[in-house]
Amino acid sequence: MVDVYQAIHARRTVRDFVEKVIDKDTIIKIINAGLLAPTNDHMRQWEFIIIGDKTKRLEVIGKVNRSNTAKDAAGILDGWGCTDPIQREMYIDAIPKQYRMLLDAGCLIIPCFRQTGALLKPKNLSALNPFASIWCCIENMLIAAASEGVYGVTRIPFTKEIGHLKEILDIPAEYEIPCYLALGYPSQGAAPIPQHRIKAEERAHFNKW
């Protein structure tokens, strides 16, 4: 077990995995860490579908675009008006890997959370509490995974993917899917993408902005 600060510093996004299965005990340990996260209603109405079987996984990710190239990614970023060079480098690396990272990861988890009311048409900020809570859970899982030498990446599903996932995985209508969560052991070529390094002193405001 590593120190919590070591695990936070070790935690990083990885999209290039070796095809090595994560053992069940480690998966359960990581999910248990997620279940320790704070929750808006104290009920932790979260469920986790682990996709280990490769045939099933191919079905699960069947609606994910697998043909984007780095050139396609650059065009998408131009459309977004994305000009920051570090941000562009990250996306140009990430966009073409969306399908393969979900397929090759040692473990693919579909987290689900119970949502009352329309997620994309909230009445107020409080209506988004279940959505906020599941992300606390997911970050706990990513930090716990890093302490086990396991790294991961999340991918937000598009609308057509959500419908597909709910249908083939028999997810109840009242549950929503925040992301795909791919966990695994990084390949040798999984070099970290440069990031903006921001210090707390640059963003911390005491008593007023």
C-alpha cells in the first residue's frame, strides 16, 4: 500500500495497454475504494458492470468510432477552435485511440448511477448531485488503481452509445452511464502526454477572488 499522495501523483491517464488481465481481487479492491467516496444521498446507488469476456467487449464497444486518425483529430480540434498546443497534443494522441484502448485494457468497467429526473435537463444544480457523486467514486477508483500499479482512462459515451450499452447490458431505465472506465497495465510505449502544471498558489484565493 502506498501513501495517498504518492498514489495521487502516480495516477495518470493511460491509453496504451498490454493485454494482461487484472485479477478479480484487485478489481474488487478498486471498486471498494470507489464505494468509499462521498455521495449526495448517502445511498451510494452505484452499480458496476465488468466486461471481461472479449467477445462481449467487442459487442459493448461496437458503436465506438474506430476510424479516426491523427489528421481527423486535428480537423476536429480546428472545428472546436482549440489552439492551445499542449491541449491539441493530448487530443491528437487520444482521439484515434478511443476504440483500441477500450478493447485492449485489462479490465473494462461500465459504472452506473441512479438518476432521478432528466440528466441533461436538470431543474437546478442539486439535480446533478447523483452525477457529481459518481465522479467522486470514479476518481477514488483511479487513485486506488494507481496504488496497485494499474492505470486507466475514462471515455464519455455519445448518445447512440448510451442506448446501445443500456440495451445489451440490461441496464435499468433509471440508471445512467457516466463513462467507460478502462483499467490496465501500460505498454512500454505508453509515454505520458505533457500537461499544464499548475500550482495551488496560482489558483488559490483566500476570502475573495
